[in-house]
Amino acid sequence: MSDTPRDEVLHVSTPAQFKALGHPFRQRLMFRLGQQPATISQLAAALGAQKGNVAHHLKVLREAGMVRVVETRQVRGGTEQYYQRSARRMDIDGWQTGPATAMVGAVAEELAGVTDDPLLTVRHLRLTPERAARLAEALSELVDGAEDDGPDHPRYGLLVTLYRPDTD
């Protein structure tokens, strides 16, 4: 299967995109489609879900412009569609609690099933706004510079956030 070029960054900003990201199962689909295209059947098997459920959530993601069909094949009297995430990276424009909660929940679900010892660190720092901006830029550069080693290697998840809590 040919590697279809994807946009580097999808700026999540529309109500349809926020709604699409507001469900943990759609987050899991986005994670799975981040590496290679997959069919509804492949996704259902990988995620332990019913094909109808996968098809419904893919439709929501597709209508929001977050996934797309990258290849179709004729199989036994039907057409098989391969879906892929529309962008390598998603940036959330205008903070929305629902999608963020769903994203963190989907990561927590993935973490619950890991067999190795994942790195999970939470730290609170007191920073000037300027230092916080420099740190955010450095983290963004680190994520952007990470290269994928291809489908023959294990998949790793990476969630990076820098946020300012409302309480001290």
C-alpha cells in the first residue's frame, strides 16, 4: 500500500472537530490510524469493537475532516476502504474540556493495557510567562522532531501538555 501524504498539522477549531474528539473511542481510532491505514474490519479486530460501531465513529471523524479514505479495494463483491488520519499531528485551537478529557481518557485506556513500564511524570513548576512560552516551544520542537522508524517497529504513544492550573 502506498504511503499517502498527510498534512503535518490539523488545527482542531470547528464545532464538528471538537465534537468528534469528545468521545474516547474516536480518540482510540485516531491513535490507531496515526501509523498506517486500516479498514473497518481491521480496526474492529484491533480495538475489540463491533464493525458497526467502528463505522459510525469513522463517519463522524470523516465528516469532521479528521480521517480520510486513502485507498479502496474490491473484495468478494464489495469495496474495502482504508482509512488514515488526515494529519500527523493535531493542535487544539481554543481549549475545549470535552475533547481534552476524552483524549486523556483514551491515553489512560491505552496505559491500562501496557506490559512495560511507561514513563508518566507530572510536575508543577512556577515559571514566568516567558519561560513557560520557551518551554512550550522546546516541547513542541521535540515532538515535531521525533521521527517514525516504520511499521516494523513497536508503536509508542506520546502525550505532551503544558498547562496552567487555575489554583496555586
